[in-house]
Amino acid sequence: MNLRSVDLNLLTIFDAIVSEGNLTHAADKIGMSQPAISAALGRLRVTLDDELFVSTGRGVKPTQRALQLQEPVRRILEDVRAALTSTGEFDPESSDRVFTISSIDYGGIVVIPRLLRYLQKQQSPIIVNINPSQTGEAHRDVDRSSGDLTITSDPLLSPDHECKLLRRELPYCLARKDHPDITGSLSVEQFQRNRHVLLYSNNTRGLALDAHLLQLGFNRECGARVPSFFNMPYIVGNTDMICTMPRQMAEDFARQFGLQVLAAPFDNWTASYFMVWHRSFNGDSGHCWLRDSIFRLCSDTY
């Protein structure tokens, strides 16, 4: 095949369709209209002499030929992006780059607000988009096509990815200021006799804490289960229930909601949080700036 006869822009479109499994979603992802992406797919079918994608009730399904091309095309696009973005110095005060970060609650509450405050002080035009992430899904969230990096409680050990420890946090508890049983400090007895707002059991961080508490000989009585740490201060502020979370999150919520923030009655357990990214970003000067900035802003000395 003569590459001069091939529109290499079609590879980006192919990658988007494979990733999304839907022409409309793929069009939105790369900023094209659906008719335009349908026309581009038609040209790609002619070029490769294969149907590539078959319509289903919910989108499109790749053919065997498309599945064979998926990883080679993605690697080619990653190499091109890395080569084009690795040259020159990155200036955060003039760059209009858009970074996409996938994050669990901790990143959305503690890490990313610090980054956005820093960008505001620098009057930087950089845009940061935030995607929700679930614990245990770091590998999916840091695929090159899905974003720049992810903030997670689960370290990812993979030859395709880099992983760096951001912070370790001690557990702290929240209670409303006029709580009938808790004022100023929290004992083991108070911790055990009050009901708790807990995360759903599919959150591995909550399960790890409860496993540690069982080893110490006590547990938390459930008063309510919620999908996110963001839900907890609303319930704590309106009931006699308490909750447990990393210290920085607890202190932030206590200021915003007027709650008591109390050291948990056990200090030999910590929550660890990591920054994970695809190795192909290592030579990207803008991405290096992003990682270095987040790490510095999350250091205990900031």
C-alpha cells in the first residue's frame, strides 16, 4: 500500500470509533459531526477493503480485521503524539492546553482544587477536565486515549504505566457540632456506640479500613451507605451519625459544613493515594509539568 494514497487522519477516527463503540460518541470525542465521521468511516472501509464495524442495537461492533488493527493503530498514534509534544519548553502561563484527569473522590476534593487554585494564581489559560473514577479501575482510566492521568487509591503495576505515591493520610472523623455524645475528641467507646455513614462495599478503601478495625477488635455500626465521600457531610450535619475519611478531606468538609473534625481513635492505619499515567507521556513536556505540579502541590510542605 502506498501511504501517500492514505489519509492518516482516518487512523484517529478509527481509534475513536474502536474506543467508544458508537459513531455519535466517537464524533463528540474528536469534535466532528456524525455525518462527517460516517463519511470518514466509509473512506476507511474502501482503503482497507473491510467493513471494519457492524451496526448493533447499541452502537457498532468491530470486525476481526478491526480488532487486529486496534493495538497497532493505537501505538502509532501514541508515538506520533509523543513525538509532536516532546519538543520545546512548556509555558503554563501561555499554553491553552486541555488536560483530562480521572479521579476518585480524594482527588476531586484535595488534589485538583489545589491545582486549579495554582493555575488561577498564575493566570494560566490551561483547562482541566475531570472524569469520575472508581477504585480498581485505574488501568482503564489511564489508557492513552481516555485522559492524561488518574488519581487513585490503588497502585497500578504495569509495564505500560507509571505510578507515583502522592500522599498518605491518617483517618479522621466528622460529627455535627451539637452532637449529643461527642464534643472535642472521640474515644474508642464513642466510635463504637455511634452509627456511621459508610461507603458501599464496592469501594475497596472502605473495605480495607473495616478489615483493619476488625483486627483491632471492633467495627462500625452502619447507619447509612452512600456512593461517595461527597454525600457524607450532608448526612453527618443533619443526624447524630459520624463518618471516617482521610484527614485533609475531613478538615476541608469541616470548614465548609461547620462540623467537628476529630482524630480517629486508632492511628496505625493510613490511606495511600497514587498518581498513574501511561508511559508514552514521559517525554511530553506539558505532561511533565502537570505531574510535577500535582506532586509539589500535594506535598506536606505546600
